[in-house]
Amino acid sequence: QVHRLVECLVPEVGMLSRHPYGNYVVQNLFQHGADDQRRRMAEALAKEIRFLGSESCGCAVVTAALTYAPYVARQVLAKSLLREPGLLVFMACTRYGHTAILQMLQLLDDDERKEVNRRLRSEARPLSVSRYGRIIVEHVEAFEAQLLSRASLGGA
């Protein structure tokens, strides 16, 4: 019974994700839904990432998707965020968006992560003005320190 209800909601995931109450339904579907449903929902979110990332409710859903969707679907969603460079900085400065950015960074390979860090580093000033942006700046700096440490160990 619940499976059929969820199947009715999957096509509406984008609209529900932007709704003040519907976003909680979608977040719970990511936590407790079947893998196939979570995969299809994440794919649908990837197509609407520009709209979802610019809204508080949408950012909370993106965070849930980047946390609970199947791994391949999470990577697709993370890469869709990469294609929206202005969105990264905007989300990094918001309450729910910064957690999505942190989740996204964990899914990227080193080269992609370096590129994101470069983009975020170039926007350090606007990020440092925001409470949540400062968290992202600290994360970027820690990653860069880790890279330097690896390089010095490899060069020794």
C-alpha cells in the first residue's frame, strides 16, 4: 500500500521539495524509501537543482538526497551542483545549503573537489560574511592543508 502511494509522489518530488511541509515528506522518503524510488527522486532533483538550491526547503531536500540516495544517484546529484557555479556560493551561505555543499564535497573525487575548492576560495569574501559560509571556508582550508600535508609527505 505505501509503495503505491510513494509511486504517486515520485513524479511530484520537485514541487513537493519546494513546499514548506511537502519537503519533510520528501526528506522522509529519502530516508525510508526503496532504493529505486530514492534513485528516481534524486535524478528528478538533479534536473531541477537550480531551483531547489535557491530555496531553503529545496536545500534541505538536496541534503537528504545527498545523504540517503543510492551512491550513484548521489554522485549524479553532486555533479549537477558542480554545473551551477553561482549556486554553490549561494547555497554555502545558507542554513540548509551549506550542509548540502559539505555532503557534495564528500562525494567528489580529488580533482573535482580541488575545482570546487578553487571556486569557493575565489568567493571567500562573501562566504566569510555569512555564518554558514565561514563553515565552508574552514572546510576548504582544512582540505587544502590536508593536500599540502600529503604533498610534503610524498615529496620527502
